[in-house]
Amino acid sequence: MNGSAQVNKDAKSDVVRTRLSGYDLLNNPRLNKGTAFTEQERDTFALHGLLPPDEGNLDQQLERRKKALENQQTVFGKYSFMRDLQDTNETLFYSLIAHNVEELLPVVYTPGVGEGCQRFSEIWRKPRGLFISYPNKNRIEQMLSDPRYDDVRCIVVSDGERILGLGDQGAGGMGIPIGKMALYTALAGIRPEHCLPVLLDVGTDNEDRLNDPIYVGWRNKRVRGQEYDDFVEAFVSAVKRRWPHILLQWEDFAGSNAARLLERYRDQLCTFNDDIQGTAAVTTATLLAAVNATGIPLEQQTVVFLGFGSAGIGIANLMLTAMKETGLSEEQASKRFYAVDRYGLLVEGGKGILSNQQPFVRKSADLKGWTLSGGDEISLLDVVRNAKATVLVGVSGQPGAFTEDVVREMAKHTDRPIIFPLSNPTSREEATPEDLLKWTDGKALIGTGSPFAPVTINGKSFHIAQTNNSYIFPGLALGILTSKAKRVTDGMIMAAAKRLAELSPTVKDKTANLLPPIADSRKVGLLVGEAVGKQAIADGVAGVADEKVFEESLHAYVWEPVYLPYERVKA
């Protein structure tokens, strides 16, 4: 609480105690209640004259802010409005999201946050989180030591190099940690003062940013190699010393760094990478829901990937584990997967194959009898035709890559094609839901990375499931924090995926939506968090004694965005 307020840190508190008053109190976004300060509080905290005389309440403020938000004509305008509100009154900000999740999630998260990162320098006004730039590499411990960060329990960190499908945004990448941590609170009830967004500013190779006269980041080409690794090591080491029990989430690092940083640090502290593990969990959950709708068992599905970087590999690994849990051996499960990357199908002897892709490389013998279209590479269409794909997953960032020919070929081999164009923002999707449904006569089961409105085909309306990581990472963090987990295990990631799949409306109605309504995200976050915490106990990494203690801790911890009465603490 910036050292200015005293509240019960582990349970719901019925009062806020603070030393601040006057302008200082109103300018603290965590404590500001605006017109909702009572007459008595205005006396106590010297607020008369600084506020309009009418004593309002949270409901009135929500109505006023909602009306002002609706006057914004663009998504970016709405995004900028919400960022200003967050920096002015956090309780009102989170309450507005909680009451309008379906409308505001695309604003404060994908796709709105994409343009927010691209235009970050235009709207930066007030400090939020920590910018740790390379020239300050020797000041990291000093920056982290400020008493305002004493209550921090979780960090989301990015280096801004691979922001969604938009590439290197440099310091503008801070929009991602800010947005992720906003959803920690809005969708899982993690206390705002426990959250710290961090941007590791190691420069940018984006010439538009470097040449922008209002760019707020470090104007330098990206630091790479050993210097980069040493900088990240200095950051992680300082974080471990400052907060030995911290949760650290890696976000939007380039594929060349994402997997190796996770592998390097996953046994040193409690950490996960949402692009790898969160994406894997929500995609696997959506697949399990789609499989339930088709009636064809998971172990009989044939999965083809387009794009096989860290996100694709993470998804494939979790899906493979799910298949093995049905009784398949490792070898049998592996044969259900085909990965197409920049040089076509990954096949032994192929060009540019990376070590972490190796488990999914096909042997030449696997392709015996295939009819190919010719050329040096085996194309996506070749794979779909010959492998008789039933599931198509896109994490390529290539708009339009799921062509009509590919999709119609897929529909020849399965009655209900499962197609997930996951790249975001919307401009990077491999196909639009409307086209996918048109090309499959309304039979495709679709999960997208960005939100899409319902689609009407032949007079029938289809709801489009957004395989949004926000179904997973807020609850994952909640379960980790309240179980006091020391590490994030693969079992915890799978537990999150399975719990979300259990919440799919297809469990009761095979014709229903694949995923729960976005409006239910806060309830989903709580249930996912419960499953994750219980799995942490089962895996022996939790810091609580048993499930009963954990459940009590979970429900006591969740923060609600409501105003509490204030009391003055004498200096």
C-alpha cells in the first residue's frame, strides 16, 4: 500500500487505515474513493473543497464512468480511458471491469492492449510498475528495495520483444504486464498491492520506436547474447533476494528466449510462462471441450500445428500428456501430431529444426504413401490431406494461412473439424470464424485467440469461443499464491486445463458453446485457482497443510472491488 495504509494482508478487512490526507490521499489510486468519501471522512482527511459537495457511492460512479467510456469512439480511446481510470481510482477501475467483463476484456486485454503497446508513449502519464532499463543494471536491487513494494507477492515481467503478433515494441511492451496484472485482480481477486508489473528494457530493434521523438524507452538496439543473459540473471537474483517466495510470470519474450528462460529458472523459484503454459492449458481445455462435442475420443484425434515456436510446442506437449492419460504410450501419442513451421512439415533431415522441436519431428517412413504437391517443403495442405487432420491449431501469426483449400480438405476427413486460429491480435488470425464456418457448412468447432462476434450461417447463429489465456492465468496465480506453492508443476498446469474443460457448457449439451461465458470469468478464476492449489498439495509443493486449510485461505484471500470505511492513523 505504498507504506501509506495499514490493512490486514491475509484476510478480508472491514476498514482501511492510512496516514495520508488531502491531495496525497486523492492522488493515491489504490486509496482514492473520489466522491464516495463520506462527510465524516472528508472532515477527518481534510478533503472539503477538494471534492464536489455531493456524497456519492460506487454504483453512481460506475454509471458515470460507464457513460463516459461509451463516449469513446475507438478501442484505443477506451483503452486509454481505462488506463487513466486505473491510475486514478483502482477500486472503481476493477469494479467497472467486474461488472462489464465481456465488454471490457477486449479493451484492457487482447486485442485492445496491442494498440496500447504500439502507442504506449502517447499515453504514458503516471508511474505504474517498474521500468528496469539496461543502463540501470547496477541499480536493480536499489529499485526493488523501495518500501512501497513490501507487499508484493507476484510479478509479471516482459522484455517487450514479442508483443502478441506485433513483434518488438520495446518499452511499450509494459502494457502487457500492466494488463495481465489487472486481470490477476479483476478476474481472480488478487489484491492490487500484491501485484508488480515489470518491463526489462534492453532496447528495441523496432526502427519506428527508435525514430519516434516521443518514445519513452531506452533508445538503443537490443542487447543480446551473454550481456542479455547476465542482465536477466541480475534481475532474477535480485527478485529472489527481495521476495524469496515470489510468483514470477514471464510474458511475451521472443521464442528464442522464452523456453530457455523458463527452463533455466523453473526450479529456482515459483515461475511460469503464460505464452507457453497458459496458452497450452486454455487450448487443451478447449480441445477437450470440442472432443466432447464431437464424440470422437481424444486419442483418435489427429492434430496439425501451423507455427511451432515456444507456444506451439507448449500446446503440443500438454495435449500429448492428455493423450497419454487416455492410455496411449509416448510413441503412440506422438504419432497423432504433425508440426508445420517456416520450412514446412518438421521431418527428419529437414531445414532449421530446433532441439525443442525434435520430439515432434516425423520420420520419413511416417510419410510413406503420401501424395505431395511438389517442391522442397511439405505444405500445410499436403499434411492436412495425407494425415487426415481432425484438429488444426494456428500459432503462426500469418493472417489467412488457413486457406479455403486447407479447410475444405480437412472437412473431407472429419464431420466436425476442430480449428483453432489462435494468433492475435485479430489482424494476425490464421482465418476468420465466418470463413471457417462458411467453408465447412457450419460444422467447424472454432476457438480463436481474439474475440469475435457471433456468426450467422444459413440462418443459424454460432457463438465463437475465445481461447483466451485469461481463463487460466488469473486462477493459476490465485491457486499458487493461496496454496503458497514453491514451484509450478506440470500437474498444476494440467489441473487448470482439466478444470476449465469441466466447466465447458458442452458437458451438459454437446451443441453448446465450448467455453464458459466470458462474463463468468471471475467465477472461473476462483474454480481454476481451487483446482491448481489442490494439485500443488498433491504434488508436494504447497506450503499449506491440507486441502481444508487451503480452501479457507483461498476464500479469505479474494479481494472484492468495493469501498471500505477509512480511519486516520496519526503520523
